[in-house]
Amino acid sequence: MASAIPLQGHTIVCGLELLGIRIVEQLHAFDEPVAVVLYAHEPRVEAVLEGWDIPYLVRGASGAQALREAGIESADAVVCTDPADVVNLETALLARRLRADVRVVVRIANVVVRDAMVADNGPGAVLAVADLAAPSVVEDCLQRTTHHLDVAGVDLTVAIDAIDHDGTLRSLYGDLGPIAVVRGVDNPYAAAPTPCPPRDTPVAAGDWAALIGTSSELAAHGLGGTTAPEERRARRRNPLVRLRLAASDLREDIDPNFFRALGVMTVLVVTSMFLLRYTYSRPGMSFLDALYFSAETIATVGYGDFSFLGQPPMLRFYAIFLMVCGVTNTAILVAFVSEMLVSRRLTQSAGRRSARMMSGHVLLVGLGEVGIRVAADLIAQGHSVVAIELDRQHRNLPAAEKLGVAVVFGDGTQRETLLAAGLTRASAVAILTSNEMANIEVGLVVKELLGERWDDGLHHPSVPVVLRVFDLPLGRVVAARFGFRNVRSTVELAAPWFISAALGLRVLGTFSVWEESFMVGAVTIEPGGGLDGIAMRDLSPATRVVAIAHAETGQLERNPRRHSRFHSGDVAYVIGPYAELISVLRLGRK
């Protein structure tokens, strides 16, 4: 143990994989007291904790005893971040039993267990990393420039606008709330935005602004238009193209020897047709008669309209040969067709055939917890999805089938697999496997195959490619070196929710404006706290208060002015970068 356990007001973090380490690191950066419970000796993690001077202990046989030793009686929150649901469930239930009033923030992926935990109604939160990360991935895939938020029952939208003449944000946009501004660049992704600037901030033509308001307020300024889900659906290919692709799929599914047998049958029929046309006598035959009689002979059926009786001996010997060869070849063809119909290859290639029929779809690589959640969100919004999955027994395959996801089995690092999944016709690609190096490799192969359609911010139309990483510093290096624009760390996306819930901030949502992440939260003004009685102008300039629910009057004040004051019991709805919202929360606790 690096140092003594804090006496009170600290956060206990249980289980320290990547998410847990990030939570501890940020709490430490905010000067929040932390204690850590490890489930096993991890020398590297312990060295990091000792370097930060954070106390820790290794859990023994009794989880309850470990929580007691970590100071649960005086702690403000217990955060459970282990990847295993059962471990987190045990720790959360023990913490709740030891102290009913402690905030318990627990990571649970299983939907049924999560719903049961939420119904417990104790303070804290039950969170799933996939649910927290998926919305950002979906936004990147759809290249959205608008974000919809529900704030205190009011539907608000964040929209982006290219400023075309000089002025101030107030003169150009009235009461719309500025969320971010980027100055003087053609590509707003190429510069760092200024978060939540004052309304009187001067701007010039060529700048970019992100603003928040209701749909009617945005519409008054020509902003906030959206595309109907029906119009966003993947465009359908014309019937001739679908027929050609179906023929191509049939050629891939059938044994190549089928086509050899079919060729032999064709030669037999054509040869017989010409032979009968010119050698059959009494009466003579037309080409149609010859084709008809050849088919009769091969099928060994006869209707008495033609026969070989009375024909030259050589022609009768040929008839015997034709019947034997025809029956044999027909049996072979039937066998191949039967094999195709009952073969397991037909089932396994169903996803490939579906993918060949699709265009404008979103291609997902990996059907893990994040992948299946992203697929569900995309399909709910009217988009077609094709997924590449290596594991033919993956636990999420039934869910994918129920959603209507076309699954192509194979290695996503292989060009053939990506092409079979319709990469060249996809509208977006999300690489979401749990293997960081595999994701980078897939991303590089995708970049090569897309060519000029690669999303570098310069070419249009381009295909956005979302790359999942776990270590954000690595992601930034990869993005800078290889030109990835949408690198998302599930750890970085999820950690703010866990920390905010542990510190008492009610998180309403998150969204990204260009490369800056913003959080929407509700802060209750505590009696005698640092926010009680202060004016909005005294808050951090990088935060925007979009509404105040006044406890005394019961009224909701939209777009409060800088002189508006907070009072005990009020609820402030705040938007800003995650770190700024934590600063506001900490101020309110003083």
C-alpha cells in the first residue's frame, strides 16, 4: 500500500484494467482522493499507483473486508470497472449492503442484469461501455453535423455553420448558444476549437461556429436541417445489376465440376440437334424438331411423335449412346444441384451474397459488444449494415441475425474479405474489434483499398473510417502518422461518465464537435456550496449554462443571462468540455 487510506470523501475504484486506470488517473489529476482495490497482484499497475502516491490494497478472500479496509464507511463513491460483469456485480452488491447511501457506479454489459441493478434505485449509476461509446462511433460514421439533446424536457439541437460575414456571435445568431468556434480554416477539423465562447465574441468570414437551440430557433437562422431516415437508407441497385450479382453468387456457390457437366450436356444436345436435323429421315426434321427429339432421348421419355425405328443402324447406335450419356450426365447435374442446396457453404456464404446486393451500407469489422450496439443504432436509424466477423460461433451472431445484419465470416485484415463485404460500395467503415493492433492493420488495408475515397478531409465524397483503440496516446500517434481522422478510444469515451457519476454529476449525454468532446450535465445547487448565490458570469468561460430549473418558482429559465444567479435547490443544465464540467461540480461542493 503506497500510503494511508483517505479518511473521508474519497472514491474507491475496484478493478484496474484500462478503464479503471484511466478513471484513477483523472481523479488524481482533479486532486480527488482515491483508494484502489486490486483483485490480484499486478506489479506494473502497483508501480503506477505508487508513482501517483495512491493507496491500494489487494483483495483477499472477503470482498466485504477489502471494502472496509478501503474506507467505505467514509467514502463518497465506489466505482466497479472490471471487464467481468460477475465481479462488478458482487462488489456493487457488497458495497450497497455495507452502505446504502454510498454512490455505487458499476460497469455491467449484460442488459438483464443492468436493468435489475438500475431498478435498485440506490445512488450512483449502472453503465455499459458499449452504450457510452457507440453514439460517438455512429456520429462519425454518418458524418453528422447536428446533435440532438433532451435538456430538462426541451429538445435542443447542436448545429454547425460556416460563417460568411464579419460580426459578433450575438449579431449573427441572436440567442443561439455558442458551443464552439474555429477560426480561419477551410477544414475545421484541422484546428483546435474554442469551447463555449461568449455571445459577444467577434467572428469573421471563414470561421466556423457550433450553436445550440431548439429546431425552430435554428431554423430561423437557416440551421439544423436533417435528412429523413428514408432518404438516408442505402440506395438500392437496379434489377439488372442485382441479377448479375446473383449469377456471380451462384457461380461461387456451385462446385466448378457442375459447369463441366453442364458443358458436356450442352455439347450432347447441340451435336444431337445438328445430327438429327441432317440425318433423320421419314419425315425430315426442322432444328426445333431436332432439339425437341434430342431432349426426349436424353430424358428417356418418348411421346410416340418421333422414334428411331426405321432409321439407319448408325443412327440407332447413336441413340443408345445419347441415352446412356444423357442419363449419366443428368444424374451428375442433379447431384451437384442437391449438394449446393444442402451444403453448409450456402449458409456460410449468405452474408457474402447479401453484401453483394448492398450499396451505401455501413461496414463494421467486429461484432463485439461495441460492434453490435453500433449496428443496432445504425439499423434503428434506417441504415443497412454489413459486419465482418472471424468467429463463426460468436455470441452476438443471433442478435445480428435478428437485426438483419449481413455477416461475412473471415479475417478483416484480408483484402478479399473486405471486398466481399462491399467495402468499395460502403458509405462508412467502423473497425471495432477488441484487438488494437488488428484494428490498425485493418485500417491501413482499408485506406489502401479506398484510394481517393479515403476520408482525409480534402476529397469529396469520401468514406469516413472510424478506428477503435484503447490507448488514446497511441491513437493520436496513429492518426497523425497514417492520416486517420476518426480515432475513438472506448476508454476515453466511457471514463468521463464513470467519473462524473462518482462525483455526483448527472450526465445527460455527450457529443463531439469537430475533435472536441462535450458533455451535457445537470448540477444541483447545494445549500452553502460554492455555486449557491453566484452569478453565471463567475463560472468557467469554457462552460455554457443552457437552462436553470429554479426551485423557488418551479420555472425553467432558458438561455440565462450572465447576471442570472444560482440558488439553493436549483438545477443547472451545463454544456462544456468534460474537465470544465467537473470543475463546475467541484466548485459546487465547496
